[in-house]
Amino acid sequence: MSDFHVDPDRLPKAAPKFTDAGADLAAALTALRSVLAECTAMCGDDEQGRIFAKGYDPAAKTIAESLTFASTAVKGVGSAVQVMADNYEELEDKGTRATRTNGGGR
């Protein structure tokens, strides 16, 4: 048997926390994109500025893409936890009904 245990009171309350965290991360990403966009011209158009921008611009893009992935993943965890909570509740309901039907209930 597995050592996996579910707290039926906490499980359904967990999903919105992930969803909210994903939304917060998406909002932070929007703010970060704005800052990164404003910084692209900070280097100037001289040789040193172009050298810096050559390294900065791809790194800024990578950061934005990574955070987009993270935001989507956190929201996805929220959805998966909600599905798990719904499935667990359904199985509990079926188990309770089966117990009552078979004389094990009230």
C-alpha cells in the first residue's frame, strides 16, 4: 500500500492557493516585462552599449520566457489539485453510499 494520505478538509482549499499564486506570478511577470522593455535602450548606441545589449537582451528574453512557463505551471498545479479534490470527494461519496447500501451505514 501507498503512504499517500489525503486531508479531505485541506485538499479542496489548496487548489485556489495555487491558482492565486499563478495569477500573482503572472502579474509580477507583466511588471517585469515592462521594466525589461524600458531597459533595452538604457545601454546607449555606442560600442560598449551595443556589447552590453548583446548579452542583456537575450538574457532578459530568457527570464521572461521562464517566468511565463512558471506562471502557467503553478496555475496548472492548481487545476490538478482541484481535479484531485473533486475525484476524492466523488470516491468518498460513492464509498459512503456503498457502505450504507450494504448495511454498513446507519
